[in-house]
Amino acid sequence: MVFDTVEELTNFYANYGKKMGFGVCKRSSQKSDTSEELRYATVSCHRVGKSKSTAQNSLNPRPITKTNCGARVNAKRGNDGKWYISKVLLKHNHPFSPSKGRFYRCNRVVNSRVRRQLEIFQRAGVRMNKGFNSLVVEHGGYENIPFTEKDCRNYIDKVKRLKFGEGNAEAIQSYFMKNLFWANARCRAAYEEFGDVVAFDTTYLTNKYHMPLAPFVGVNHHGQSLLLGCGLISNEDTKTFTWLFRTWLTCMSGRAPPAIITDQDQAMKKAIEVVFPNARHRWCLWHIIKKLPEKFGRHKRYKSIKYKLKKAVYDSLTSNEFENNWNQMLERYRLEKNRWLKGLFVERYRWVPCFVKDSFWAGMSTTQRSESINSFFDKYVNKKTTLKQFVKQYENALRDRAEKENIEDFKSYNSWYPPITRYAMEEQFKGVYTNANVESPK
């Protein structure tokens, strides 16, 4: 094959790599002895060479991507100025996936037309996620767009709150499966894989119809929050929660979650006992601790009480140790008759860490996982959002979340943390765990 320029050769090999599922890079080029003109060029698989491992001398190693892959194309410049292929090595020493080819840097290009669109969005005050989503729609989906949202951040840096059109409740009645609850196929598929622990919270926004958003949230293999269904409810009583939980359970093929995290809402507790009688029900520890200023803020020994209570909760390794520390705190500050503390002690098996450590919680101890979903929704909805617009923005939010999971899938597929030891067990871990589950804590 013959190419007019090195760039043409590189683009050709990059397109081939994108279809096959690997990235490419210009590995080297050489100039002639008598002039500054390039005479030789090599375009290689992006995994050429060896990564420098820092695992032995660093507490925070970085993931590596190099495998010393030998796949490449060599070319030589002829006397006519064209580039002639001199050698081709197609064999790689690593797997590759066509579905992930679009994520490699060499395949992510923001062309001049798109840049102009992004600049117009910026001047018009359009939020970055909205501008990017319009480009996704224009291209017919994430899989057809040659760049990521991160690639666009250099062009859209000023945003403003979303403005929504008119709509009403009647406009979406036929859209929801039952009343105001909805879970799509991706939510159900995610629950099949990551339904061991579910967080449920209704403390998010209440829209113009006074209907709070009630999301069911899980966590995936990258530690990212997953939306497993969502309700818009007009009441927060036992009857409403029972209906919502049963509706969600029906959508999830009747498979109840083994564990669920909520706040201390009693109506929610009763509904869980009815619909999920075998689920391990845990209270959000964060919601309990944040009530300390409200309950004891005016006490002259508030700081000391707060310290002792937290010490009893967080530092007790066994149930007996907690109960001893708790009783000592009550006796020291004469809090034996405090109704709030009495109630917490009765329900200690729902929230004290040493009482709940017998169950799997997927790294979740609070409904703050729900709050991370809430902050995610903040990009799409606010209290003025109509129900009609909520449906559309819900879809956009789910697509955005799915794309972020795809990006993390690619990162774990394309790079890995070098082993620290020589044990075969560590190599097995590397093949099973994602980067998010092996990286050093920050």
C-alpha cells in the first residue's frame, strides 16, 4: 500500500484499530542523513513498549497499559515523496474489543464543526451536559460520537440552570408503567448483577406538584452509583411506601434485595417489614450522627457527649463493648432517660457498625449513595421541572450514567495496576477486580 503522508498512514491504521478494538500511536520516525525530510515511520499498537512499574516504591501506584506488543506498520518514504509499506506485523499479545475502540485517545477527535457548536453553546449559556447530549442525539447515540464529554470540557466551561418547557401530569400518565413509578430495562439488568444492597431515600427534591423523588440506588463494580428504579410519590406514609416497594419488586421479577439502607422513617420501616420481610434493614448512620447538634447542641457538655457517643459507635468492635461504652456514656452525663437515645439503643442492630458487620453492604453504610444519585440528577432537574420534562431528563440522566460506566469499563479493560508481590493470588485478583476496587485509597 502507498500513502501520500505519514498522517494519512496513521489515520488509516487508527481506523483499522478502531474497528478491531485497539489504539495506535506513531512510535518513531527517522530523518535522512542529508536533509530534514522524514524517511522512515512506524505506527504501532498503543501497548508497545513496557510500562515503568512503581508498585515496589510507591504507596499509590498508577495503572499500566503497556504489554510490549509488537503489532505495527513500518513505512519508508520513496523518491517520489510517497510512503510505501515495508513491513506489517498484525499479531498482538493482548485481547482487544471492537466495542471499546472508540475510547482510545487516537480515536477521540473533536472536529472544527463540533468545536464551533460548543462555542455557540458556551456563548448562549447552555450547560455542558445539555450541549454534549444534543451532540449525542445528533450522532445517533454515544457509540457513534468520536469524543467524550470530558473532551468537550475545554469548550464548554460556563453553564446555567436548565430551563424546561411547559407540561402537566396528564402528559405522562401513559408513559409510566404504574402511576408514578418507572424502571427501564437497564435498571432491571443492573439489579440482576448488583442487587445485593439497595439504598432508598426520599430526601431529595419536591417538584411543583409536591411529589418527592424516591430513587432506589445500588452500586456497581466500579463503585459508581446505579439507579435501580425511581418513584414520584405524593405521600410518605406506610401505605404509599408499601405500594411503591411492591411495584418496584414486581419490576424486579419478584426478587427482593438481601439488604436495604434507609433513614429512620417509621412508615418506611413498616413498609419494608411487609414487602421485604427477609431483607436486612439498616439505618443510615450519617442521618443519625447529623442529628446530634439538634438533640444535644444546647447541652453544656455537648462536645464531650458527641465525642463519647462517636467513640462508642465507631470504636466498639463487639456488641458487648458497645453496650458497655454506651451505658458508661449515659451514666456519666445522666442521659438514661433521654427518649431519643433509648430508641436508638433498642434499634442498635440496625445502625451500629459492630451489629451490622455480619451482612454484606457493598461498601455502603449510609444513604449518601442516594445523595450521590441526587447530585447527579441536579444536572437535569430542579424543583420547577414539570412531570413531562422529568421523563425526558430521566432518560438523559440514565444514558449519561451508562456512558460513565462504559468509560470505567474501558479504563479497567485498557489499564491495570502492576502487582506488588510475586504471588499468583495477586495475578488472579488483577484479572477479576476492576481498577476502582484495587486502587490505593486517596
